[in-house]
Amino acid sequence: MRKGPGSWTATAGTAERDALGEASALTGTYRRVIAACDALDARLVDPGAPDDPAALMPDGAELADVHGVLEALLDASAARITARHGHAPRRDVAASRALHDYLWSVSLLMSGAWYLDRRVPRISPRDIRVDLTTSAIGIVPGQVFACLPGDPAADTADARIVGHEEELRAELRAAVVDHVRPLLTAIGPSVRRGPRALWGMVADDLLSGVWYLGRMLDQEERAVRAATELLPTAIPPFPGGADFRRLTGRDGRRYPTRTRLGCCLYYTIDPDRACLTCPRTCDAERLRRLEDED
């Protein structure tokens, strides 16, 4: 999901800022999340701007319920994999990678708002725009959101106040579940995975987004704690919890890691470099890569 040629830039331009203004309490929050995350190819979208191509792109709901849109997304996913790796993927692999791109990006916008500002947006699939070619997403700000009583935006029309931190975490879990359920139903046959594996992917991308944002802010330990509190164990429909553990390197440094609950099938594309949290990646290989990154 690194930005490449033709993808959207992460920061809003002057015209976009003028068009969007600060009409939503979430606008500034989304900008902070996008600015902090190099791997998040996302931007804010003004659906009323006729010259904004993103306003004409399919939304998240159309992926699930408009004939041909999901197939176009999977075709584009297969084309990207072929171009990058020199071989065509199986259809279920292209579908899995497309689903992972979407889940990770949308979950990070929600969890990032929660992590940074203790706000949980209720992002509708129709608030998301999808660039079928690059998998970049656009977000239309202005959603209803849950927040704590002390939030400066608690008295705005879109705010819904909850009583405490655990209730806010429950709001985040529910917001993600409600958003992605229609897409899982639509894409499940193409991914060829059952509900447990699909919801495992959702859990993985929700947790990894929080973890990634923490690393980008030099707050990895705080992010690991937050992710563990968010999903301490299996909470339906999520089939398991964060389950972080520690690996000890040669110099005694302890690295947090976890093993994925689902599978994005990346190992079928590049067998020599499976995901760092893949069950196929042994602890010795994980440590080697982690120490090489230091």
C-alpha cells in the first residue's frame, strides 16, 4: 500500500482545504492520521466538487452491491500483482489482497481517530471512495462519531457521548464490523474463505493499523497496549484477540509480535518473504528481519 505513481497524495491541497473547510469535527483528525501514516494511501474528498475525480469513483457500498464493480476491483488487484511480481495470481489471492487493502485502510481511519483523538467515526461504506486502479481510498468527512464527555467536540451535532473508555472501544469494534460486513458477504466467495477466516482478517487489519500508527509516532509500546485493550480476547465476530508476545534479540532487546488470525495470502505471491506476522514465519526469521530494521 505504499504510494506509487498516480496514487493520491496524503496531504490536502489548498483547494481541497478551502472546499472542505472544517465543517466536521473529524476533518482535522483524519488529516492527522493520513499525515502520520506513509503507507496509508488516502485523502479527503468533497463529493460536491465536480472537478474532483474521486467524487465520481465507486463508493464502498457499490463494491458490495453493484454488479461488475467488485470484479473490476479484483481485476485491478490481479494486474498490480502481475506488474510488481512478474506472475499472475490466483483469483482468490487477488481477492484476498484487494480485501486486505480495503480493510487495513478503512480500519486505520477509524482506529487512528480513536487512538489520536478518542473519537470513533461511524464511517458508512458510502463515505468511502475507491480508486480501482491503485486501491487508494478517499474519505468524505462529516460522520457521526462517538466520544468521551471531555471531548472539545462533544457538544457538536454529530457527537454521541459515551461514558467511559471501554464503551468507546466497543464503539470502535462495532463501527468496523458494521462497515465491513456487506463487503465480506460480497467478496467471500471470491476469497474462498469461511466467516471465521474473513473476520480473522478484519481483526488482523484493525489491530495492525493501531500498531503501525504507534510505530510511526514512536509510540509502539503504547500502541501495543491500546490494541490489546481493544481486542483482549475473542469478541464475536472477531475469532481471537491481539495476543501480542515478545521476542528477545541478540542484544537483549524485546520486540513485540503477534501471529495473524487470518491470512492475506501474500506468501503465495512471494514465498520467500511471507508477512512478518504470518504463521509461516518462524520466530528466528521474525527476529532477523526486526533486527535488520534497527
